[in-house]
Amino acid sequence: MQVLGIILAAGKGTRMGLTGPKVMQEILGKPLLWYVLKSLEKVADTEVYPLIGYQRAVIENYFPEYKDRFIVQESQLGTGHALQMAWPLIEQKKPEYILVTNGDTPLVEPEHFKLLLDRGKDFDLSFLSLTLENPKDYGRVLRNSNFEVERIVESKDLSVQEKAIREVNAGIYCFKFKFLQECLFELKAENAQKEYYITDLIGIAKKRGFKVEAVNLGNVSELLGINTVYELSSQEEFLRQKIVNYWQEQGVLIRQPWGVVIGPEVELEKGSVLSGPLHLLGKTRIYASARIGAYTFIKDSEIEGTIHEFCHIEGAKVKRGVNVGPYARLRPGAYLEEESRVGNFVEVKKSRLGRGSKANHLTYLGDSDIGPGVNIGAGTITCNYDGKNKHQTIIEEGAFIGSNTALVAPIKVGKGSLVGAGSTLTKDVPENTLAIARAKQVILPRKKKS
């Protein structure tokens, strides 16, 4: 069974009132469109094509892997018009089925698409519907006396009587190729918005004698598209709880789970301990030995050690036995080897801190390679930027850097060397030497007050 999947992602999302394309609004650190793409990709024998329009460069830049699959709708003239823009591709591919879904439904699962494909085999057009206590502004499914689907009416075009209907369109469709070939371009913009609605294809199908089916899933409101910031935050909270519950069931100890945010790509090992509130986002991996303190943000990092409270970590690797924080920042490229220590108000960027080395207080380490057993005194900074280029600092095994030291890169401090507190070093320090670079202290008697 060959399936072509089209994701409608061209809209602006005016009702949401946020900047950027609607489908690029994020929940748990990922755009809405990302979730739909991942779900649709898991349906067997399906080629997926996002259909974009408003600020399309934003979407193209975020999803470069789809550069050869984007379909463009230059003018946003409705969902039906969007599908017409995809017709040249559909005609070329001639798939058995065409799955069409909105790009603002992040909670849709592969099983929903599979169910629609399975139930829709005997129909020319099928779609998912829901029965809600409060249908709000969603399009209604109109049925005849035999309970057969007659048409879908968009909320802006509903009569007073039709507004009482509780069955709504979920915005996920399955078409057979032959049906679209005959009926897609019969759509007309005969509505209050002067747009081409994909939902009008149901009425056209009925008039032409094609078979139509609505697969009703009941009251599964999380499948609906997101139109407001309230719905955006509500669906984010639904997914947050679902992910947290999943990891608790896998043996991860999560304290104060109500404040723990875990992204969809995060991996946690059984035995790890999280203390909320905290954020784990991106492609982060937390190992069984890890302990993560409250009010911490971690993204795209691998953590085996202990992260104390109030830390910000991105693009870092923290090995087993390492202690970080509180109030520490690890930036991309930070690599802390076993038993090392980064304390309060220390920032590490693109640097290796060797086994057992310590930077306990008020320090900046950038573009540095620091060997094992090194002590970095409070107030030390690596001066890695000369206004044009970044330069490296190398500190070899067992060196001791006194407090309030400035290391002007490029520079190398040799093995076992001692740097006196308050020094500003601009030249390399040989192994097992003492380096002091500070003004001589002068003591003079105070003048008496006149």
C-alpha cells in the first residue's frame, strides 16, 4: 500500500497572535510541525511532504532534511487550495492513498493515521471526527437521518441550529487517488471567507456518488489543532505529564514531578534522580548515576554526574563522579572528566576539565584544555578573545592557578607549575616553575590629616 502524506503547514495562525508561522510555535522545545512529521513518518510506506507558505524560510531553515520535499502555497487561500498546490506531486506519484493532516496537531499518534488508513480502505474519502462536550470553533460534521455523513461546515459558516452539533472534524483525511483526480478542482470559494475549504470535498463526494466515512474517536480533544495560546499551553501540559509519567514507570525517580519538563528526545536511564522544578530538553541523555538538582536547565547534553541546583547546561558532557554547581553554567563544548568539579558562578565553554581538576568559584574557562589534578583559584579567567579571534589556553597536569589570575591566550601553563594569585600572564609557564606577574606591593606611612 503506497501512501503519500501531506502536512498542511502554510497558515499564519492569526488567532494565536504570536510571531512566526503557527506550526513553528513550540511545546517542550520542539515546533508543532516536528511532532506531526515524526508521527506521520512512522506510518509504513508513507512519503511525507510538508506544505508551507507563510514565512516559509523559517520552516525551511529548521528542517533542512526536507529541502527537496517542501510544497509551497504562495497565497493562503484555504486548505482546499493548499491541496490543489500539491496536486502536481500527487499526480506524479500516483499513490494509492493520500493522507492529509494539519501541522498544528502535535499530539496525533502514528496509530491514529494507521486506524484511518485501515478503516478507510473501503471508502473514497475518510476522515477522523471527535465528539466534544464543547465544540467551540471547530467545523461540524453533518449527518442525514441514516447517520451517514453529508458534509462538514466550518465554524464561521454555521447556522444557529448547526452550532448545537457536537461532532467535529479533527482535520485528518484519507483520500483515494481516483477521487482527488476527479473532484479536487471542483472546489469553489463559496463561503464567508472566500477560501477553498478541503472540507467541501465531502459534499462534492456525496453528490458524485463516492463513498464517505467519518471515523469517530469520541472525546479525544487533544487531537484537535491549536488555535490559541491557551490551547498551546494546554497541549504542552498534557504532553509534559504524559512524558513524566512514562519515565516514572521506567524507574526514574522524579521528585516534585509537577514542575519537571522533559522533551520528547530526552533519554533517561533507570535509577537516575531528578528534583523538580527543572527542564531537560533537546537530545539530552541522563545516565543512571546522575543526580539533577532543582531549578536546573539542561539541553543537548550527556550527564553522568551530580548537577546541583540553579545550573544552566547546554551542549556539555559531564562524566561520572563530577559535581557541578550550584549556580554554574556549562556552554557548548564543555567536557568535564571523572571526579572534576565546577562550583558556584563558574562558566565553562568549549573546554575540557581533566580528571579530578577543580574550578570551585567565580571563574571563566573558555577554549581551554585543562589536564588532570589542576586547581583553578577563585576569580580566574582565560582571556580567549582578542577582538577578532579565539585562542586556546592549555593547563597541564597538576598545575595550581592562584586566585584572581588572568591567563591571556594563547598560553600554556606547564605540568606541576604554580601561578601566584593576582597574576596576569601573557607568556607560557614552563613545567614545575613558579610564575608571578603582578605589581610589587608598596607600603608607605599615612600622611597625617592637616
